[in-house]
Amino acid sequence: MPAKTIVITGATSGIGEVAAVELAKQGARIAVVARDPARAGTTLSKLRQANPSASHTAHIADLSKLHEMRRVAKEIASAAPEIDVLINNAGALFNSRQITEDGLEKTFAVNHMAYFVLTNMLLPNLKPGARIVSTASDSHKGARLDFDDLQSEKKYSGFSVYGKSKLCNILFTRELARRIEGTGVTANCLHPGFVATRFGDQSGGILSVAVKIAKPIGAISPEEGAKTIIYLASSPEVEGKSGGYYYKNKLAIPSKEAQNDADAKRLWDVSARLSGMEA
């Protein structure tokens, strides 16, 4: 990836940080989006060790807030006029229902709307041949979208709402790939596996306990979990391929709900309205 510019969210720990460092080792310049300045600084140090010749940068933003999504997207667009890879990886899981300042359920805001807003605002900066990679999950299986209750007001369960947000990631990728067809830019998403990272530790209540108990039993390492992100960002094998859902570097089949083109378009239209980005 020599001289390539890669933007990645959720890169200060876990699979995001592993992917960022590995891609830097391959020669890329990395721009990370992070909420915590201290953690961003630690990641920048690792990136500079991995590739001292590149001018890696960190952009601080709370991706649960629409105005922060827009602000950081403008900041990145100004600093990186030509982007080769955009990796949407930031994610969260919450035990109890939380509402953002925009009136959005927080899981939906962080896990879906941040992908939607950043991607759409950075599209003009993506070069022909650029790739958009979004971290989804097999947690989407069994999830269904209720368009009359996207903010989970009627019923809330942390794992269930998380699964719906991951379904949103796949539907978003599907509709995005359709919309950018012919531009030379591709969009794919992936299931990283159940990974032993900090993810879920701060979700609160019994959910945090359950996640912490499960990790030592069945979780894979962040290094293993990051492999498909790295593959989709850099491998010549997926050049020109778009709209796919991948697991372990191979094309996988998502749920029937995740293949619903009508839902994909409807989710896009609703997201555009919620974000104020309607055409």
C-alpha cells in the first residue's frame, strides 16, 4: 500500500488498531478517527513506528453526534483531498437504551449513522479504484428492521439492537455499492468473528459481564479478527468487486433480511433524512 491514504474509524484498539498498524507497515498513510485524544496519541505512536516516513494523523470526534460526524468529515476532506481506502469500523454496544442529542438511539447513531454520514461526505475525495470497507457482523442474523421503530422505543435489548445495527451495515453497503456502480469506487463489508477486544466491556450491566465471560471461551485474537479488514482494504483479489459480505477473506452469504434491496433503499432514504443529507 505504498503512498496510499487510508481513513479508519475505531482504530485506537482491537481489530481497528491492528488493521491500521498492519496497513501502515505496508506503506500506507493512516488517518484515524477517535473519540479519546490520549488513545489516539498512543495509536499514532504505533503507526509512526510501523511506517516512520508517512505523515499519519488523528482526528478527534464523538461519532454518536451528527454535528461531530459532519465536522470531522469536513476536517478529513480538507486534510486528505485524495483517499484510497475508507474503513468504517467504529462500533458500540449498550446494555440500556441511550438517546443522543439528535434524538437517535445511540447504537443506531454510532454503528450506522456514522458510517452513512462519513462515507457520503468523503465520497468526493475517494479516488477511482478506492475502496470502502465497513465492519458488520454475523450478529445481524436473526435481526429484522422495524422502520416504525428504528430507534428501539418500543422494546430494547442490547444484543438485539446491536444485531439490527449490523444488519444496517450490510444493507447500507448493498445500497452504497448500487449507487456508486461505475465510478471505480467499491464498497464491501465483513464479519470479523467474535474477537477478544475491549468491545462491549463498557456496555454496562449484565451485558458487560456476559461479554467478559464469553471472550476467554470462544473469542479469537484481534490479529485474527483484523485479517478480513486488511484483505478487503489491500488485496488485489477483491479489486473491482463490490457489494459483498466477507468472512475469513471469502465471500459469505448474509441473512435473507440483509439481501432485501427494498429495505436497503428505504434505510438509505431514512438515513439521508435523519442526517439532513437528502438530495
